[in-house]
Amino acid sequence: MTIAIRSANPEDRSRCLELLAALSSFAGGSIDPGAGSMFDRLLDQSRGQIIIAEEGGQVLGMASVSYNCAMRYGGEYCQLEELIVDPAGRGKNIGGFLVQRTIDNARARGCKEYGLYLVEATEQNQPFYEKYGFKKVGSEMRQEL
């Protein structure tokens, strides 16, 4: 079967939230109660976007990005927020298809840079992202609000 890569629509909401819950539990957390309303906001693509991978009518993966403004770029940059592939979709390069589509979309939108964060639980994914042109730059600091 063919894997289709497309923008999410309202009918994808429950499946995308299931995938997000699986990612959250893998990282030792739980899904935020506001995730559903954020899904709805991302559908208009003004501040971000959700891309899904579908095969035979089944959503097997999703990627979400945010579009942020920075004076240093004179415009927007893109940030990969979540990348999730269902175990049933592994080994089919679904993650690669999703990352490449989000890169292509960010470039078409005029974003000056595309970034992502690797946390301790995902550091082993660095070689995967390097295949798509990413380079490791510095460290991150955060503060919970």
C-alpha cells in the first residue's frame, strides 16, 4: 500500500491524540488536558501545523510543528514539536516522510531555520535527524511556568 502524507483535518483529532498519549507515556508523562484544543488551533496553520501519515485509511504517524517569529531572522522559524510513529508503521520510513514534508512546508512558508529538541529519552535519534540536514547546536535551558 501507499503511504499518504497530508495535513491533518478535524476527523484526525482522536487518532492524533492517541498517538500523542503514547508518546507522552513513553517519555514518562501524560497528555496535557489542553492538547485537544491545541490540535484544533493548529488546523488553521497560522502558528503551526500537523502533518499525518496514512496507509489504507489508518493514521500511522504524525508530526507537529510551530512557526515562531524572531527578529534575528527577520521573520519566522520552524520548530518540530512532536514526531510520533505507531509501532505498526515502523520500518516504512514514515518518520522520514513526515520530517521531510514539514521541512518542505517550512521552506515554502519562508522560514529561515528549522529546529528541534532532543531530550535525554530521544538523544539516540540524533543520527536520524542528521540524515535530514540537522546539526547539533548547543544546549537548552528551560523554566516551568
